[in-house]
Amino acid sequence: MFDPFLEELQTAIKARGGISVEIPAGLERNQSQKRTSTIQSWLWKVPGFRRWRVTRLDAGESLQVLNSVAYPDYSLDHPLMGIDLLWFGARQKLVAVLDFQPLVQDKDYLDRHFDGLKDLSARFPDLNSEETMRSFDPNQYFSSWLLFCRGGSEQAETSLPPAFSSFLKAYWDLHDEASTASSSISPEDVQKLQENYDVYSADRDPAHGLFTSHFGKDWSDRFLHEFLFPASAR
Ligand code: BLA
């Protein structure tokens, strides 16, 4: 379902000089016992980023997922990039979340980094349905301009493809701009805030139950703490 987006994302990563990095043994791919679902991940080192991870989950009609997080170098204080796309085929239900995930919520920081996403959020109103968050706190590591929709095939087919491309482009633009400006948050604090993002996300991520049901608790615990949110393991 999301393979064209996966392709677009990884092509852009490679065009930006991304180098594939090894994933802890056993976590790069897994297939459920009944062979009805397969999860596969990629890890990249991209100039300007200390870590960029990508995961694809294919559980056929029941669920398709594309998930990705980009962590900038500690010398850059701009937001992380977060993508979470889910398609529940049987119910024809789309959950799409695309955000520049802010490290802090103060006005200066938001004024500095969010022009691009504000513009997208105005251009794609049907992906901006003011959904309520059930497990995350919208005021921590999410922005008010995130594209967040619980919708159906219409949004998946009409708005999502152009929104996805524009979102990636806007994030590269943000990154390029931030790379030439100076950060207002020190590298030590950026590190702490990025690590706290992992701890916070590992605690709240609604995916853990889903992973457990497909791949068992031991593997899912390892995947969560060693791959998705490694700073949560310490
Ligand atoms: C929601 N994400 C969800 C849900 C699931 C996943 C099952 C609940 C669906 C629903 O609310 O209807 C699934 N999340 C996954 C999977 C992975 C994962 C399979 O990490 C890993 C492969 N989530 C992120 C990132 C963002 C994000 C990077 O991992 C930021 C863009 C957002 N996901 C996000 C939000 C929700 C969500 C905001 C709604 C949760 C809520 O209501 O609080």
C-alpha cells in the first residue's frame, strides 16, 4: 500500500548521501509464526542526521504500515521528522500522521522551524482533521500543524500522495535552512531532548501491543528498545 512512499523516501535518503547501517541482529526482519505478517527495517546514516530509521510492516489485508523517524545531528536543534502511516484494509481505514516533531514548544522555536509545515497543513485540510490523540500528549514532541487523519481510501488516494512528497520536500528545506543557521539549543540539550523523545515514545507508542500479537513479547520488547527507541534501553 505504502511502497511508493517507501521508495520515494529511501531514494531521497540515498540522493542525500545516505549510507545503510547495520541493524542489531534479528531485528532487521521478522515473519510471524503463521507467516501472515512480515516486518522489515532499514537504518541510515545521512549527512546532518545521526540516525534515520524506516520500517515497513506488511500484514496483508489486515494492516500495512510505513513508519520512519529522522534524528538530526546534536549540533542541529531543528525538529525530528516523524512518519506513521497505517492502512487497515478490511475496514478501508487510514491513519496517517506526518509531523516535524519539535524538541521544545516555546514560541521562538516554533516560529523558527514551522513555516513549511504550517503551509502544508493549510494546503491539505482533509489530512488535518483535528483528530484527538488517545495515547500521546499532543503538547509533547508533536506540533499543532501536524498532518493527522483518521480517514479512508479517499484521503489515501487523493491527498496523501501529494502531501507525502510535499512533506518530505518541506522537511529537507527546513533541514537545509537550519544547517546554515545557528541553533539556539546547545548540543548537550539537543541530545537530552532527543533521548527523552525515545523514552517518552517507547512508553506511549500504541504499536507495542500490535507487535506483540504478531511477533511475540520478547522480540517486540527488543525491537522497541533496541531499534525503534534505543535511548529508552539505557
Ligand atoms: C497511532 N500508530 C498508531 C496506532 C498504531 C500505530 C497501531 C494506533 C492507531 C489509531 O490510533 O487508530 C502503529 N506505530 C505503529 C507502528 C509503528 C509505530 C506499527 O511506531 C512502528 C513500526 N507514531 C510514530 C511516529 C509518529 C507517530 C514517528 O511512530 C509521528 C508522526 C504518531 N501514531 C502517531 C499518532 C497516533 C499514532 C499521533 C495516534 C495516537 C493517539 O491517538 O494518541
